[in-house]
Amino acid sequence: MMNVIAEETHSIYENFEVEKDIYYFKVGRLGLVSFHGRNYNIKKSITADQLNNYISSGHFVKVSSNCYVNARKVLSITDGLICFDRGYSEANQIHIPKWRQNGIKNQLSAHKPMAM
């Protein structure tokens, strides 16, 4: 039973689709990227080409020096918080500087309509 659960968990983490499953990702040093989804965080080494493909795909908007949000997954932006889920748990939201909030809203509205 334990092996089955471990295999299923491993499979989920290996087979996620960045544009479909990820709320946001943060770029670390040496190609290490931390992907954040609904119920998980995955740290994974990726190449510079892969990172550039994610950034240039149009799915992700830069919200800070190392953080990109999936424009299609943003539910709302209010009071310096980007929310990805109606649960409003800390796992499903990230903080942004309030002074950058309007600029980020404008960038995101170019990608999809959303309630803010």
C-alpha cells in the first residue's frame, strides 16, 4: 500500500503540466524553480531554455523579480494579494507590493478577463 501511494505521488509530481496545473512559480539559483499548484509545491531543476519558454509562452506574468503567475489561474487581486482559489488559504495566494498592484492587473487583463 505504501509503495502504491509513493508511486502515485511521484507520478503526479513528474507529470504535471506547467501551463495547466501551476498557479505560479519562483525562480531560484542554478536553474532551480519552485512550482506552486493547488495542493503541492515542486522544486525542480530546469534548463534556461525551458524557463524562457515558460516566460515567453504568454501564460505567465512577472509579478516580482523572481515570481511569475499563471494569468489563467488568477481569480482576483485585492489588497496586495493575488488569489488563485476561492478558499483564500495562504497556500492559494501570494503577496505583491500594493504599489505594483494596478500594473499587474493591467498585465493580467491583457491575458484574460477576471473579477478584481
